[in-house]
Amino acid sequence: MRIVVKMNIMVKRFIIVLSALIIGSWSVIKAQDAHFSQFYANSLYLNPAFAGAEKCPRVSLNYRNQWPALGPTYVTYSASYDQHLNALQGGVGLHLMNDVQGGGTITTTMISGMYSYTLPVTNRFFMAGGFQASYIMKAINWDFVFPNMIHPLYGPIYASLENPDVVNDHRNYVDFSTGLIAFSEKTFFGVAVHHLTQPSESFLRGSDAVLPRKFTAHFGTEVIINSSNFRRGELKIAPQLLFHQQGQFQQFNWGLYIARRQVVAGFWLRQNFNFQYDSFIMLAGFKQDNLRFAYSYDLTVSRLKNSTYGAHEVSVAYTFGCHIKPDKLKIISCPSF
């Protein structure tokens, strides 16, 4: 029984590594970025133009565990800090992300710094443009078992016929991204382009695996419900749209947030333009003073729904107090989850 369990774990790790090697040797197949369902809770990862959007210093932490039924398949950690600086007439931000695949088989660590400049077009309409520079460190753990090493009865007893000399254990590179957002009091929209230089992230020596550019578009608005059952501004509904395009991969999220006092709930769908649905996402969160917390669950509705257990995601953010002049600095009215 132990041999069977161990072989299943090793097979999963081998599949992940094999996929990475194929990506590195076949130019038609392209890598994809990690994604977060709570995209506005990780706004610096979504669009560098969001740096300093809340004006006061802000710290955000994010955790995502995708497909837990298959073990530690895709686990992503994220931490960021940003604030507005009057001397720079814009915002600055620092973002750290660690993406672990296959329980450490492939690990990606990203360190990003960004700057965003805010331009007042009119008294009620503003634009912000951001630029991001990143340093990415990818590592592959070569300590795994190939299928040709496994005996059907005794497990891994054979020497591997594979040649590890053709594989680099690490791959480091520099990357650049940019973004733009425009917003008024209740509505905002933005676009971003990541991986401007399309760097190579292949582990195979003598091979090239271009990381394709990722194009992002997002839109949101806030509607205040006026009713005799609620105080003015107590109930808000915020429809949201998000689109990603990276290589041949498309992702389209649409849904809404509902906020009443300190409580927030969100519901939306993730699909592509061929109407192939991936997940139904549910979120619950709260905001108390400067602290925000949210939990979301991705209910898989594709063909993988019976074998993955979806995805869990948690976000925590804290905004520090500061002195700002609301007549000069406008805060973007968008959800924080």
C-alpha cells in the first residue's frame, strides 16, 4: 500500500516536471501566470497603475491553494506594500510573490517594484499610469522519479535513463510590465500589459521558452441602493468585469460584489469566450476600520469538478492612517476584494 501511495505522489510530480520541460522545448506551448480570484485584493499584481491608489500606506497579504485534492499542486503566496508620495506626484509599490507547484517541484519567486503617476484630467475624472520592473527566480527540484525507474512490484529500483545534465536547476531573468487606469467617483476601468520583453524561462539548455505577454482589461462601477429599508449609502452593489489574454489562453470573469456596512459578499463566473465555464466563485469578507479580510472558494464546474476540490483563497489587508487632502487626491472607488 505504501509503495502504491508513494508511486502516485511521484507520478504527479513527474507530470508537473514533464509539463515544464515540454513548455521549455516546444515553442507552440506557452507558460501562464498564476492567477487570483480575489483580483482586487491583490491589485498590484493585477495592474501596476494601482500603486498608491488608496493614498495611505497599505499592506496586503494573499494565499491561494488550487486543486487541493491532488495534493500541494499549486500554492501561491503574495505580499505587497504601496502608498502615495506627494514628492513623486504618484504612488510606489513593492510586491513579492512565491508560486509553488507540485510540493516544491517547481518554485517561482518574483520581486517587483512599481511607480504610478496620477493625472487629474478634470475635477471628476482622473487617470493613472504605472510601470513595473520585476526580477524572477525559477527553480526546479530534480529529485524525482521517472517512470523508467519504477518496477511494477518493487517500486523505484532502476537507475534513470534520463540525462539531468541538459537541464538547468535555476532560471533567473528580468521582466517589465505597464498599466493604465481611469476613474471617476463611482466608475473605473483599466488595462495592463505584463511581460513586455517576453523573456525566456526554459529550464532546458539550448532551448527557448518565451513567456508570452499577458493582456488584462478590467472594469467596475458602484451602484448605491436607495431604499426606505436602508440608510443612504448603507447598501452597495458593484458589478465587475475582468479579462485576461496570454498566448492562446483566455480568461473572462464577470460578477458582482454586494456590500452592507462592514460585510461584503461576491459571486462571479470564470469562463473563456467559447462559453467553456471553469469555476463559480463565492466570496465572503468584512471590513472593520482599516482592516479587511476575505475568503473565497472556486467551485470547479468544468470536467475536473469531481477530482480537484476547487480552490481556496484568503486575503488580508491593512491600511495605515495618514493625512491627505481630499480636494487634491482622489481615491479610486473600487472593491478591495
